Amino acid sequence: MHYLIDRFAPAERRLIWIAALVLIPVFFFPVLPIWAMKLWAPQYREGLTLTICTNTIKGDLQSINTLNHYVGMKHITADDFREFRFMPQALTLFGFLALLGALVNRRWLAILGWLAFTGFAGFMFLDYARWLYDYGHNLDPRAPIKLALFTPPLIGWKQMANFKVLSVPMPGTLLLGVAWLLGPLAIVLEMRDAKRAAR
Amino acid sequence: MNHSSERRGSRIAAPGIAALALAAALTGCAAPRGATGSAAEKVYVKPGTYDAYYAFLSGGHSGQVYVYGIPSCRHITTIPVFTPEPAVGYGVDEETKAQLGGRTWGDAHHPGLSETDGDYDGRWLFINDMPGARIARIDLRDFKTREIFGPIPNVSAAHACPFPTPNTEYVFAASRFSTPVPNRPEKIADYAKQFRGVVAGVKVDPKSGHMSLGFEILMPPFDWDLADAGKGPSHGWEFFTCYNSEQAYDSLEVKASQNEMDFIAAVDWRAAQAAVDAGKAKTVGGAPMLDPRDVPGLVYLFPVPKSPHGVDVDPSGEYVCASGKLQAEVSVFSVKKILAAIAAKRFDGERMGIPVLKYEDVIEAKVPVGLGPLHTQFDGKGNAYTSLFLDSQIAKWKIGPPWNVEDKIDVYYSIGHLMASEGDTRHPTGEYVVALDKLSKDRYINVGPTKPEGAQLIDIRGTKMELLYDFPTYLEPHYVQMIRAEKLKPIDVYPLAENNRPGAVKRAEDARVERKGARVDVYMVAVRSHFTPDVIRVVEGDDVYFHVTNVEQDSDIAHGFGVLWSSNNMQIEPGETKTMHWKADRAGVVPFYCSNFCSALHQEMQGYLEVHPRGTPVAAMQRPDPRKVAEVAALMAHPGDVR
């Protein structure tokens, strides 16, 4: 119990500052892409790109939609994703939570923020997977080309009709991952210091 | 210890390898591509790789421009210029129809790339229609003919055309066949008295490339033949050759070949523009016409032996090389001497008020190249290359003393123009010469009496010229411009967001058919693989205007739009809108379809026109089936997201 209401050591507190620093700008400068999909076909050797940011989806959307209508896939448009309307705000909010945790300097507050952040990230992954499933399973039955139902890859390679598809996390996600890891890192470092002090 | 020294070794090796790679890359740049190896290796451009040069060949009396890749000599595309081309709808859609003005023929002789500081800038290609006295401007951003200027008033047979100045300030046109000016019925026997030649200076807008008439100059009724712009010390002058200073009007073959000397006219185009601006021009046939008698210093003549054809200014701008067709020499004139003679006013009489310089005062050298010299090109390394029509050869000669011929090569057969890579600029690249042969005879598998034209690629990188390749062309290239490929940056698609044409519809929701009296406007969207709308109701006698927008933004996804039983077909590129008129002249059903293979369901890309009998009431506004619109709208949502 003491542990939870205790303060961080200066070094660990700095890690929480850093996490806040990473997260707070997301809403104000949502520039880093978080996920990307690249699609290659024999006549698209240069590849078509879909780039997902926290607030929008961009890239060769029109070309991909034009091609997708042959298999009856729902058109992809940024307006369809409610997620883009709260994701940057939520991430920035977690940043402020981290900031608060570092300012107040109470472990419980920081851990609570971290847990909420973890829950949110998990939810977003599941949500993304659901979208992918949805796109590949709600095909217009009147489509000129009838495909077996499919799910585009969440991560990694997949052959879909004449397209080879690669799905990968982008720098935004990597940076968020680093911010997320700072939480456990702070605790591990503290435990190590505590052990050393005990010896 | 051992371990660490190994590591040190690898640390040294890594930069070493990098340096080697860099050196290889550098030598790759320094040595011209394919400078060694067999002729076959030098022209081989591997599948999927690109040529080093664009070559723009005039299409002569086909009225078009052919684009070839050099050194592979592959025909890349044809640009329709003065002749309708129904495949792409050139001269069929309303804009290009208006541009051609009802003409269906042109004789395109001399392509001229736009220049900045005397070097190609890759912005535009100008080309003349000799008999129509027109100049076309092709925009090299999309390889489309964007302007046809003319007919230029008073100019008859614009052969010395366009030959741009070093900053594309002007392109020119001069009369090859003199006529009465302004044109009126006259007895041909009054030729010397009533007929006149004309030199026209056409101003080019430095931003838009738009052409407008700057000035015209009344010239003696000689046959003004070819031109070239001065540069460096000769900047500000345009040189024109002529034959028929005899002023013969019949049997020219004999009568125009009597004089020992004809002329080059040196036109001071800056003085011409200044004179027009000062109000010294009279309006003749709608053009500001200058008479050299009223404007001293505007034009000078200097004698050139034996009916000269080509005139070519060397890269330094100091030498003017002219080829008398009926002699075996190239006459080289010194710009320094010309300017000195003009300054000293050392004249030998005048022709129609134009002072004539003394031949001995301006001639620098006579180079014994061979029989029938026509045109000269340059390699930027101090050498010149002259085509020899009668000898069917190219002679390579040294610019400067002792002015000797260094090498000759046979061509097949009867060469006219030749073009060295960037060979008429201040900095020729000295890699290739393209020879344009007037006869190909037996060089290709026989296709009957109409033989293809012969073009040949010659390597000029070594001390000896080497014939690399023969390639046939369609009728009939007169001249070429060859520009390094990286100087052009053509677009891939027309940005849809920048398409502001009045007839453009970018979303299926906006597609519609509007009727005003007997005029029907169809605002249509084309996208893989359907048109919206694809069922259209009209009435017999309607004038139907199809405004078709290709909303694709993918490279090479062009759509065609062809109407059955008509000459109505056009190709619409990604992001482009074109308008085409079709007359519903008979009741019935008329299908239309995509005529350019676009996609897996291209065959399905079609539609129908219901043509009702005269008098049938039809709604003033038709919108396509809303279900279909919803489908297409969903597909086309957010064009703003595009790229």
C-alpha cells in the first residue's frame, strides 16, 4: 500500500516526464503515421499505399477504392472511422495523465494512467482487427468479381487475389510503444534499486 | 588481439568498398553510356529501362511529330499536331477541333525546342506547318499540342520556321514562295515588281508560351529557305538563307540556279521590335509590316555561293555555316567580320533597300566537305557534321584552321537534315547524330512502292563516326530535336483537383443530362468500368455535347468514348475533361462504349442513347438511376483525398 502512495525516485520520475512528452503532442501535431498497408500487383509494381494516422487515413485511397469496387468492398473513407475523432484526443489525454502523475508524483496515479493507456491500446488493436474483418466480410453480393470472404493482414504479408499485401506498424506506433514501455521500465528500475539498497 | 585486428581490417575494408563503389558510379557518369562495345550493345536498352534522349522527329506531310527514344531508336509515341488523330480524338473534341480550324493537313518540317540561355529548357516544342504558315506549340509537360498560331498573315510557305532565339523570345517564319503582299490577283510575269517575301517574328510569352505576332519585314521576292538564331556574339540576329535571287517565277530548277551567289539575310530582331514599338510599321494584311527602306539597320544581306539551303550557327555563336546545294563546300562566315563590316558600313550596293555586305569581307573559310551539302550540326568538341545529299554521306570537319575534313561515313540514302544530340544549342552533348535519309529504298523488308523513311543512328563519341542502327519512320521527318531525357519532367495524370473546366463533373451525383431546346449537354463521369449516366434519352435532330470527365488518378488508366456509326471518338486521360459534339441524326438506339482498353471489365464499359422520333417530349433534366449514383458516389467519395 505504501508502495502505491509513495513517490518516484528522480530518475524514474524523469521517465514519466518523457512519456508525457511523447503523448501530449499527438493531438496538436498528429503527423506520425501509426500503421501502413502496401499493395503490390503485376501492374502496380510501384505499389499502392494506405497510411493510417491517428486522425485520418490517406494514400492511394481513390485507386484502392476504384479497384476494390470490383470485389464489392465497401469504400474506404476517413469519415467512416469514429476512431479518428477521439484517438488523438485520447492519446494526448494519456499524456496529460502521465504529466499529472509526474507532477503530483504519486505512484498510484501513474500506474492508473498506464493501465488506462494499456486498455485503450488493446481496444484499438481489436478495433482495427474488427475493421479489417469487416471490410473483407461485408462484400456486396452484386460485385462483378466474387471473392471468398477474407481478412486483410493485421501485420505481415498476405496474397489477396492478384495483390500481395504487406501491413506494418509505422513510427507513430513504435513511439507510442516506447512511451508505454517507460511505465514498466520505471517500476523495474525502482525494484532493482530497492534490491541494491536492501543488500 | 587477433580478434581486434580482424575487426580493424573489416573497418578499413568497409570504406574501401564504399569508395570503390563510388568510383565505379563516378566513372559510370563520366564515360558516356555504352561508349564501348559493339553497335548492338550501344543501342540495346534493356526491357524496363529508359533511353537517354528524347528525339522529336517532324512528321513532314503527315502533319505530326514522332517521339523516339535514343539510343534504342524505339518509337515511343506520336503527337498529333496539324492532322486529326481519331484514336485520341485530336481534332474531334471541341477544343482541338477549334484548334485545327477545319484543316486536316499540315506539312510539319522543323521542330524547335524552347531554349533558355541558348540551351534546351524542356518546356515546349515548336513546329511549323510550312504550307499553312502556322506554328504549333507542344507543351512538354503533357506532350500535347496546346496552341496553333496562324495562318501568319502575308507569309507564304513558312519553311524557315520556327528556329527559336536563345531565350525563346521569338520564333520565326519566312516566305519560301513569294506572293503579292498583301495577297491579291497579279500576273505572275510581274513577279519582280509585285511579289514580296516576308519575314515574320512571332513573340513567345516567357511564362505561358503563348504566341503573338511581333513584326513582319518586307523582303525581296527570293525564296527564303532556312534559318537559325544567333547566340553569344551573334545574339540578337536571326539568319535566313535564300535561293532564287534570280527572281525566277517559272522553271526554277534551271532559272534559279544561274547566279554564283545568293544570300543570307541577317535580321536584327531587337531592332525590328523596337521599330514596331516606335510606330514605324504599316499595317498590311493585319500585320505590323516594316519596310527595310524605312528602318536602316534592320536587315543586311551577305552573299553565299550556289543556292544555299541550311544555315547553322556554331555553339560559340561566332561562325555561321551555310551550305550551297550546288557546290562541294560549306561556307563559314565570321560573325566578328560581319559586325565589323556593318559597323564600317562597307556595303556593295543594296537589294530593295537592304545593304549587301561584300563576300570577301565576311567569309572565314570554305570547307571542302563533298557534294550536295545541306545542313550542319555540332558536337561541342570543336567539330561540325555536314550532311551531303548527293554523296549520301556525313562529313565531320574541324571548326577552325586548317578547316579540314576529319572523317566521312556513308548513309543510306540521300540524307537531308541531320541532328546531333542537343547539337544546335550552346552546349551540344556530342554523343549521337541522327541522320534523316530521304530514300530508304532497299534497307527494310519490302512493303511495296511506298517505302518508309530511313533514319540512322550514328555514334559520334569516338574519333571515327560509327553507324549503330537503321530505323524506319512514317512519312516524312525533315528535322529532329534531341534532348537529354532528364530535362523533361512530364506529368503522369492530370490532377483532378486542378480540373476547373466548365463541363467537368467529378462526382457521379453531379452527372446529368441537361436540355435547352435542341441542345443537349451530357455531363458524364468515366471510371473503371462504367460511365455515369449510361442510359441517355435524346430526340432526333438534337445537338448532343458529351462532356466526359475521367475521374481516375491512376497512371495510364485512360478511357475512350466512342459512339457507334459515327466519327465521334476521343480518349480522356486520368483527371481530364473533354467535350465532343454528336448529332442525333436518326431515331433509334445508338450504343456508345469505352474505346481504350482500361480494365478487366472494359468490355462492360458501355451505354445506350435512346434517340426518339422528332417531337417526342423529353425531360429538360435527366439524372441517372439514384441507386447507381449511390454506388458510384460511394466509390468516388472524397476526391480531395486523392494524392
